[in-house]
Amino acid sequence: MWLELREDERAIYDARHAQGKAELENFQQEEVGSRNYAHVLQQILRLRQTCNHVDLAQMDPVEEDYDGTIMDYEVAVAGINAHGLNQNRGVSVVCFMKDGQGANCAECNYDYNDYFPSLAMTEIEESKPKKKMPTPLLLTKCLHIYCKSPSACKVSN
């Protein structure tokens, strides 16, 4: 079926198409296209959704774009603000904290960095074995990390 898009719809479609094409070219240059085929298919789906209704396909990444992977920091924070904390959002925030200023308890400065993966540009670095945390952490909605209990802070000092 041939579809004539309005000018505003065409602009959104063209922007999404250009974004997808640039990502595909980047994957081809880095020779990682076979590992990112699901992302390419997702971009095609977004183009089809745009043809159905422009509001169906958002330009910015959304939480559903991250199927079991570490989501973008801004997406995780937006999800926390809109819907509260869950494990995927929390892990994403802590991983980004780890690669920034560090994932440490705000009270006792216990270092949780070794218990979370480092983030490469788009992939998780899986070289470190996952360790079981001796002191579980709490992540607050305002994005501060604390040891799970006050006694845990005293033990780790």
C-alpha cells in the first residue's frame, strides 16, 4: 500500500531513516553488524510504526529498547522518575556511576565497583567474573547508594 505522509510526518520519518542508516553504516565500519542485527530490525520496525502513526515510534531510546541489557543512563533515570526503581533501572544507574565517580556507599564509602560490569561504548565488558556482594546495596530514588543496613556500614569501615 502506498502511503503519502504529511510534511511533519515525512520529517520525522526521514530523521528516523537517517539515524538508522548512520547506525547501520557505523556497524558495518566496525564490523559488528552481525552482533547488532536485532537493533537493525528494531530500526526497521520504528520506520513502519512511523508510517502507521508518528507517535508510535519515538526518536529517543525508550526503556523497551533495552531487552535485558544495561540501558542508557538518561532512560533509566527517566524511568525511575516516572515509574520508580526496579532492578534493571537500578543496575543501569549503578553501572554508569561505576564508570563515572564510582559506585560507593554515600555514608561509609564502601566500594561496590567490583560487583557491576564496566560499560564499553555499547557493550558490557564481560571479562570480570561476577562476585556476590557481601554487603547488599540500596539505591535511592535520588540516586544515592547506601549499604543495606546501618550495621553493614559499621562492619565495612
